[in-house]
Amino acid sequence: MILMNKKWYPAPLLLLLVLTGCRIYTFNDAVIPTDVKTVKIGFFENRARYVNPQLSPKLTDKVQTKITSQTKLTRTNNDDAHYIINGTITNYDPSQTVGVSAQQASTNRLTVTVHIVFKKTLENKVEEFDVSRSFDYSANLSLQQAEGQLLDEVVRTITDEIFNRIFSNW
């Protein structure tokens, strides 16, 4: 039996030592250098042409909750936090028709874009990127009806994308 051979026992130990010696830890798929301890997450302002008044506070809250619950980072309001994350909702566009049936719109699309400014103070480095996702809804619904159905999905999807871009090296 190969598993009983004592030559195989050092391999997992060696792998563990290599992974812990890299000065990076992972927690729930988040990759964070061990010297990073604090995060400041600013309010995500809504500067889109059309403003859904619920989107900005819900998105801000969801991003804060996800980061604090899925990393070991301590949230702070200090400007000297190791990571500083700010976001701006730059696009909230409900005007795209994507499906046509019997020469009438059957599906509309809501596109949401958030611009992220991610500052790593220990490295004196700033990264900026956009997260943009589209969400389809029935053309039979008004925008307000669609927003009621889509808001939680929009917030969850955009939050996951932001988290993955920052902490999972996507």
C-alpha cells in the first residue's frame, strides 16, 4: 500500500510549509498579504444619469459586509487604513432593448457600472477599474417594477465582482 509508505508523509508537511512561508494568507478565497490588517470602505456615490435611490446605500452596505465577513481585515474610518476602497456608480442605464418578438420589445436590459478606486497604502499603489453588468427584464414591466425584482441581484452581482477583483486577483 503506497499510502502507508512513510516516504509520502513529508510531502504534505513540505507543501504546508511552502504555502505558509509566502507571507500571503487565504480566507474564503481572499488573497491578502499578512501585513494588511485594516480597510476603509467609503460610501459608493451614485453619479449616474438615472439614480435609483436604494442602490447606493445597499451596495455600500453589501460591500462592507462581504469584506468584513469574508476577510480578517478590520474596518476603520481612518485615512491611514492599509486598504482604502471607494466606489462611484457611473452608469445605470435602463434604455437598452435586447429582445424583439412580433416586432415589439420583449426584453429590456439594465446596465449598471461602478468605478472603483482601490488604494494600497502600504505599497503606495492605486488601482482603478470598472465593474459593469447587464440585467435583463421583461419589456412588459415598467422600470420601477423591474427594479423591485432586480435590485437584490444587481447588488449581489456587483458586490461579488468588486470583491473578486480586489481579493481574488481576477
